[in-house]
Amino acid sequence: QVQLVESGGGLVQAGGSLRLSCAASGVIFSINAMGWYRQAPGKQRELVAHITSGGSTNYADSVKGRFTISRDNAKKTVYLQMNSLKPEDTAVYYCYVDLITLYSSRYETWGQGTQVTVSS
């Protein structure tokens, strides 16, 4: 069993900042990629940011220069620092993890989602 627990969402005014966290636990041998997606009402889920096991990152064009993804391998946690937030960043944010279990199987899983609301 693998669990992801997200935290850090909330309500913030435009121009403000939030930091999301997502901690993985369970039968984890190693973690490959980690990342964040978001889904706004009436829209498809979209990639926000992605980080590999080696620390390489990529971002959606809409968040480049404002959001920063990072990870703490010892804590099995991925973070998303969101600065200069805009109303269009309002969405449910989901973390995902691509990992290898203790049983040597590859496993992908998602967090429960955390609401981010940016008021104008």
C-alpha cells in the first residue's frame, strides 16, 4: 500500500503565495518522478510541474517563473511553491508519484487533491 497526503491549499489574494506539500508513505523502495497537476472547473486536468529523480524539472508555460517544484527524497515529499498567484491558478491541485515498491513493481498514484483559490 502507498499513500499520498497533500497539504497547503487554501484561499489567497492575487499576488500572494502558497506552498503545497505531498508526502508519500508505504511500501516504497524508490521514487522516480513526482509532480503536480491541476484541474479547474469545466476543464481537463493539466500538468503544472514535474521533477525527475535526478532533479530535472519542467513546467507549464503558464506557471514558469512563478512556481517552483522541489523534492526531499529523505522525506519522500514533493513541494510546489506558488508565487504571484493569479485568479486563473484557481483549481484543485493533485500530486502524483511514480515509484518502485518493495515488491519491485512500478506503481503510479495520485493524491486526494487540495483546493487552491485565488481571489482578484
